[in-house]
Amino acid sequence: SNVTTEGFMPDAVPSKFEAGTPPIVEAVGLGAAVDYLEAIGMDEIRRHEIELTAYALRTLNQRLGDAITIHGPSEPAERGGVLSIELVGVHAHDVSQILDSHGVAVRPGHHCAKPLMRRYGVTATARASFYIYNDTDDVDALADALVAAHDFFSI
């Protein structure tokens, strides 16, 4: 409530824990994000996500067959645009490094789901995410990079 060169007097709880500038920029950014998503339409975003996920599941399974495991439901409408991928016999961090060298970004690891990973006997996965700003070219780049990773480690 007051600050001097000799000391300060905090506000009463809960204000005393809210020092500093309010998150004005964050609020403006959130508003802009909401406007952007509303302009596209959430139904359109979900439709795109399902179509792209279906394309990704088909493409990766066709290109890599038994060399890949994609965890989660096989029905695109029952999942989001996230694929947890295992390249058989290759650690997710190694997969990630090869994909990175091909300009494809994935997140390797246990994704804060160690109990689930243990339950299914999975050490780690490479997680690829798709959203409104992705298209089939991105899926094709992922598939090409995964084939390259498979080829590299299949010596």
C-alpha cells in the first residue's frame, strides 16, 4: 500500500501477493488469439485437425508399416492432432535428432506420463503435433524424415 526509501507496507491479502504490473500484454494476446480462432471457427479447426490426423495415420502406416507404432486410438475423431510415435528399435531421442536434421520438430520423452509409459512398457515416444497452421506437406515431411531415420538405424 505504500513504499518509501525507509521501507514498505504491503496491501492486505490477497493484494500483497500481486505486486508488479498486471499481465496486460498477456490479456491482449489472449484476446487476439480468441478473435483469430473465432474467425476461423472451432468446428472448422476440429474438422481440419481430424482430416490431417487421418492423413498422418494413413501416411505413416503406409510408409513405415511394422517399423512404426503410433500410440492411441486409430480413429482420428477419437483423438487430437497429436501422435506419440515409436520407431521400432530406435530410442525417441535418436529419432528426434534425425528428424531435427531434416527440419522436422518433434518432442521426445515421456511427456509427463511416466506411469502410463510404464503401464504400456514404453520407454519414450517422439510426439508430433498438428494444428490449424499445418497441412499435408508437414505430414509428408514427417514421413520422409521418419523413413530416413529408419533407414539410418537399419544398418
